Amino acid sequence: MTKYTAYSFNVKGLNVPQKRSQVFALIRRTSPSILFLQETHFKEHKIPQLHRYQFDVWFHSCNGSHATRGVSIAIKKGLTFTNAHYVADSEGRFVFVKGKLDDVPLTLADIYAPNVGQVKWFGKVLQQLRLFAEGVVLLGGDFNATLNPLLDSSSGRSAISFSGLSAIKTSLDSMHLVDVWRTLNPDVKDFTFFSNTHHSYQRIDYLYLSQSNLAGVVSAAIEPIAVSDHAPIHFSLRLSPSCRKPWSWRLNETLIQNEGDVLALSDKLSHFFQVNVTPEVSYPVIWEAHKAYIRGELIALG
């Protein structure tokens, strides 16, 4: 299995040569395999030469002739990325790429969400990603939202309503995508941005991964804020060429029409949580494990 590192960074502009040198000097310390950049501020048809920065395959989304927004995905030199297909937003908000990275079917998605109307925007964009994606999915970017205000904001509050945050998280869950850093750090408070508007530190920059590949994650980290007003984030994982688009199990609803079977399943679930909810095991791990447990019981019942 090969180890890859995904790295996401809101760079707040890359048109100035000195700024580019500072940003890529910072990136080189981690030596990422896959790079997600937000707020590149590149103008269409005026993108600077970037191949000297150890990345030779680039995909961009620019906001026309305006030096605002912009997202880019890059693949490190020495890696083979083939059969590439991509979709780029005309407003510089997202770019999706799919292909094979060293024979691993992979979809890469980089987003820069607006700071208003996020719920509607995410609903639309994630639906596009769902229809586009194949194989392992890596989603990175600046979400402009604290998905768990109690842990992701120093103030414990969010400008987005609870129902709105729930809708965004439901869309991500429906694609079987997992917040890698939070899964490895279930109770830790760490932030990627300071909001002058809300006078609080927030974690609004994320990296998501297909749930079926979570076991391959080696490490995840949030770096200090430097060069930009956002902190870079990254994680490393091992992928095998045998990776394929995960099979999605669906419940046979006839299995829960018998009252006796439903009561038996309820008892088994209660027993599962009684045995496994302990201080040593984090809630996200228990939650993911209970899904596999009850699915196995339902398969056996079928």
C-alpha cells in the first residue's frame, strides 16, 4: 500500500511571486501528494507558471477576469494521475477531478464556500459531487462554516442555524464522507481561522475522506497560522490499488415489519451500547461500530 498526504490551505492570494515563494516553502515542509488551495485569486488565462513548485499536474477554477476567489488542485511530481476528467465552477468556488492515482480510482474535490447562503450552496454543490464522484473521494476546502459550533468555535456559536448545519452534515453523511481530523481528535478544540466579524477562533477548513478508507489514515494535523490568515490542514493515509467505489448496503425494509424482530434488534442495540460506551472509546468510533454491528444482525436476520 502507498502512503499519500492530502493538504488543504486557504492561501489568500497567490499572484505575487514573493507570496507564492512563502506559501510553497511552507507547503514543502509537509511534502504533500495532493494539494487543495483556496482563494488563489488567479485570473482566467493569466495563471502563473506553477510547475517549478514540485507539482506538475494542476486543475484550476477561476472567477473569470476577477482576481478573487479561485480554487486549485495539484498532484505532486513523480505520481501518475491518469484518465483525468474535471469540472470547474465558473465563479471560482469549486473544482472536481476524477481519475486514477497510481491505479487507485480517486475523486478530488476542492471547494471555497460563500460566507452567506452556505446551506443552499452546499446542497447544490454536494449533489453535483455525488453524481460526478467515482472511487475514493477526497474533499478539502474552506467551508466558511463551523459544523460543530461547540467544538469548532471558541464562542460555541454559529451564524448558521442548527437546522442548516444539520442539513450540510446530512449531505456529507449521505455520501459516506468523514471529517478526518475530527474523527482522530473527537474532543480537541483547535482552530484554522480567526473571525474579526464574530470575534472568535473557528475551524472552518476541512478535509473529508470516504468512510470506507478511514482505517488507512496514518495521521492528521492542523498547522499554525502563517503566511495566510488561515491554517493549513493535512492528513496522511495508505491506499491500495484494489480500492474501488464502496458498495452501499441498503436495508431490506421487510425485516423490520415484524414486531418481535424489531424488539429483538432493539435489545441487541441496547446491549451493544451498554458494553461499548466506555471512557476509553470515543463516541465517533462507537457510532461507526454500531452501524456495522446492526447491519450484520440485519443481514443474519435476512
